[in-house]
Amino acid sequence: MGSCNLKCVYLNDDFEIKSGSKEFFITFEKNGKNHHHIEEFVSPDEKDALTEFLHNSKNPDDFRIFSFKDSNDEYALYFTTIYYDTEKKLKCVEFVTLDNAFKQLKDAERDLKTYLAALGATSEYVFIYKKNSETFSLYQFQNNTRTTFFDGNIDVFQEYAIRNSYFLGKYIDQFKKMIQKFKNLDKTINETFESSIRSSGNAKEEITFMGNFCEIFAEQMIIGRILSSENSRGIEKTKSLIEELRFDSLTKVFNKKAITEYAIERIKTNKNDIVALIIIDLDHFKPVNDAYGHIAGDKVLAKTGKILSEIAGESGVVGRYGGDEFVMIIGGMSNETILRGTLHAILVQIRNAFEHSFDDIHITASVGCATHPTNGSTYEELFKKADFGLYRAKDKGRDRYVFFRDDLHAELYKKATEAKTNGIKYDDREVKELEYMSKFMQDLGDEPFQAIVNILKHMKETYSLDDISIFYGDNLELRYTLGDDSGLHENVRYVFSEGFKTALAGKKYVRVDFPQDFKPEYGEFSEEMKKRGILSTIQCILSSGDEIKGLVTFNRTKAAALFAEYEQNCSVMFASILNLLPESTKTDFLLFSKLKTQANNLENK
């Protein structure tokens, strides 16, 4: 956990994890197993104490010490604080190991002194506003000496400045508005006045307060300088020109030219660090523009840029490559756990940021990634492999990440690039599956039993399913299964429960990925899936009119093995075709299959 200091996680009122920082996912999430409640990784002896703290803590300065278990099943003590994030409307829990907490306490003062010394290198005036204590300090650093002009409550500073006529006439109201900006913790301060504050009331001049928000440990501050307007205009002109050339005006991240140049240089000069090139593409973005207009679309893009910048932090940069596609270059990917945690944070934070933004559109992200030097030595090679991962993520159903692994992807990547010399051409998996379905329908006319068996075997192997089962009859008994049936019950009577009807929502099939799609109102249906160890399932009704005659289930028991859209479409298509077969054909096939299974079981005994 050496590189992970402050972790934060966002909880709803039931303490379910809705989002978190990349440091949280790196430290606490296991490969293939994600935590969904904060109680899952606290020491069992401390669950009640943690619950009490989460329920009752109102003071953001309050803290407790708890033992949390990391992804290596090792416990460590953490300073833990909690506050309510009004923007996200969630509880934010922040925690840091004791060792790191003490180190940061020691470093905080040194960092602040270093920052102030740097700001004061030009002998300009330096100001600091501290939110926690509501104090405002005004210093001048010159010849390694600090002179204090004011150090006290910010309201007292306002009165003091006006009383001493540092601001006169029309500038008084502007000065008061600036003080309010300090209190509101505006991200930037840029206010120009005519004032005599730097001469202690003796001579007026045009000055500019220029400052930025920062946070050192848990202290929120605005730190900046008071500059002569001549200097400030030079700084602003240069800053504006640089931003125009390098930054995307909408999302405030690098534009395509800047992120490409940065990536090329970073990869070329990189020696010891593991650097990831990550491509992020928003899912279902076009329908937002079409249904809600470009203003809504622009807000989605701007928010995405902010989220990705926060995840990248000091170890990376973000650029908008075009449309709804972003590129992130981030260092420190020294092992797979850190890489997975970062990619997971991107998915979770984007998914939750737009969860309730649109009634009928679910904005998520598909992510592809390649690392230097593991996957290549040039920007072009890494970009192509990350792009390959992105389209694999899209092909698998979106809202997921794929990072390039030579052992898994090298052969397929080679075929894809050879098939299309001017770019990667991916096999359209959905088209191939539709071809299999077409052949299945043709074969039904000749050998219906064998056709059904063949297509189900193909689907099980190709879709990496644990089992496909058919339940039929008045009691919806198990009549056919292909795969591991150890977790299956004899029937699926739960289809008559209110919970399953809720999940159906008027359709002929249910597709659920647990636990992210879990809803309390699913009731008995959710409980049955839990008992059977099923984490991802497509369940299709066989019916005659309104009467339910059977159920076809396609199940996975592995975490994060979500269904791709083409897998869902073909599963529903198979069930629809089966449902349309003559009753005698269905009955004969299921009876024959059941008798054959029983005979095989007796033979094995």
C-alpha cells in the first residue's frame, strides 16, 4: 500500500458503496471480487462500532480508528473520518493508515512552508485563507524573511481593510464579494482593485488578488498572491494563450494535439515507471444529444473531464481525443492491482455520476488500456492496443474495461491488424452469432433434437456459461441442463413470485447481473439467485398466451462475467424459437433429454 495514502469511498444511507477513489479500489478490491458494503472489509469485532460511527458522526473533524482488511487479507489501522458530500448527496468516508497519517501531519507544515516560499520568491504579498478556522493571513516574503501584515478572522480582516481605507468607493462592494468567494472556497480567485493595501494606506495602485484552492491533509485553503496589475496581466495573457493552445475549452482537459504530444514524449523518455495509456469512451452518449440536446451533452462531457482529472491526480494527465472519447496517461502502474483499481474507479465513478441524470438513458464507460513498456515501446503501438481493448470492452457489452494482455490478446490482435492494414478491424461477434442462429433454424427442419443440442453447446462454450437449463411443465421442473447443475434446484417456482414479475417488467425475459442490478423489490428471485450462486443470468419465459409454460436460464457464477449485448440477444432469440416449436416437439425433446440424463447418471453410479 506504499503509494496509496488517503482513500475515500462514497456510501448511501444503507452504507452501500456507490463510488470511490482509485486509491480505495487499489487497496481494498480483490481481483474478481468487489466489496459492496463498507462492513465487508472492517474487522468483524469492529462492525458495530463502525456502524455507530457512520450513523452518528456529524462533525467532519471527528475521527475514529478502525482495522480494515486490504486485498491481501491483511489488517491495518486507519484514521477514519466521515462527512456528507452535498454535491454527490452521499456520505464520504476518508481513511488513511496510521503510519501515513503521522507522516502527512509532519509533511503538511513543510509542504505549506515550501508553497509559501515559492509564492513569495518575487517579494510579492502572499495570502492564505483557511476554511476550518475561517482565518485570513497576509504576509510578505523578502530576503528569506516573512513579515506578517494580518493574521486573524476573515470578517475582522474585511472590517480592518475597510476601516483603514485600503478599498474606497466602488471597490468596497467588489472587495466584499471577493471575501465571500473565499468563504465559498471558489476554485480560483482573480480580482482586480484600486487599493492601497500594499502601502498600508499611503499610495493607491491597481492590484490583483490571484489565488487557487488547495487542500493539505484535511485543511481546505485558498493560497495566492497580491500582484501589481501589470504583472498579473502578463501572467493572465500567457496563461490564456497556453490554455487556448493546449486545453479543450469545454472539458478543461488537454485537447487532442496536446495529449498526443504529451503521451509521445512521456513514453519516449520513460525509463523505470510503468505508464498506462487508457482510452475511455462514453456508452449511450449520442442518445443524450438526440433526446436532450447538446447543452445536456456538453454537461456530461464537462463532468466526465472533471471525474477523469480527479482520478488521474498528480500521477497522470487527461485529454479529450474527440467527441465523447478521452485519453488518460498515468504513471505508477507498478502492478496489476493498481492498474485494476484505477480502471475500476473510472467505471464506477462515471456510472454513478450519471445514474439519475436521465430517465431512460444510462451513461456508462467502456475502457481500453495498454501499458509501457509491457505492451509496446511507442505511442502508436500502445494506442492501437488500448483501442483494441476498448472495442473488446464494447463488444463484451460496455460498462467494463479490458487491458491488453499478451497471453490473451496477442493472437486476436494480430489477426485484427492483418485483416485491416489501415487500422484494427474487429470480428463482429454479433454477426457471427446471428449466422449460428440462422443455421440453427435451418437445421430444425431436419434434426430438431440435434439442432437444439448443437446450438446450446455452442452457446455454453462461446459465451463461457456455467450452465444452460430448461424448466417446463406445471411445476416448472428441471427437464434439461447442460453444464454444472450442482447449484440448481429441481424447479423454478420463483417465476410466480412478485419479485420475478417486477424484474420482468412486462417483458418475456430477465437479464440481471448481481449484485449491481440487485433491487430489494426482487425479493424471492434475488434470494434464489444467491442460493444457487448465480451472479449473472438471462432467464427467458416460455409461454402460451399469458400462461407461463417454462423457463430457459443462461447462468454464470463468476464475478464480473457480465453478458454482452449480442449474448443477450441470441439467448432471447433461442428461447423465442424454442417457444414457437410445436408442443409435441418441445415435449418429446425434453422428455428424451430427461430420460437420457437419468440413464447417464445410473451408468455413472
